[in-house]
Amino acid sequence: MEHKKIKTFATIALLEGISYVLLLGVAMPLKYIFDFPEAVTVVGWAHGVLFMLYALWLVLCWKEYAWSFSRVTGYFIASLLPIVPFVVERRLKKEYALA
């Protein structure tokens, strides 16, 4: 069975994680150390869009795959912490045997 929504959610989790790491590890230092606030504007905007997509796809997957409330809560909290969206992406790929 093909899991298109799960595959899309896993991809969004990966991209959201990357954007979060870039925001905290690259854009913020550029803003505060090198006085280059435009980096935060651009990366922050991209991260915000990816965060909203993450939340939307999380709800869509919750409905379609009847995930438990605790699973959805855990995945949502994961989106708030740096690096943890990578764990979500790997777990989904393993559980649903995504390529």
C-alpha cells in the first residue's frame, strides 16, 4: 500500500528540521554576531511556512491513519525542538517502509 500522505509528511518533517537548524545555527549567528538580520528574515519565513505545513500534514495524517492523540502530541512537540523532526522522519520511513 502506498502511503502518499505519510511520505509527504516525512519529507516536510525533514525540511522543517533542516530549516530549524539553519535558523538557529546559521541565521541567528549571522544576525547577532555579524549584524545581518536579513538572514533571519529569509530563513525564518521559510521555517514558518514549513512549520505550518508540518502541522497541517500532521492533522491530515492523524485523520487518515487514525493515529493516537499521544502520537500526534509527540510529533507536534517534536516540531518545537531542534533535531527531533529528523527522528520523526526516520521513524515514519521505517514504520511505513518508505523509500
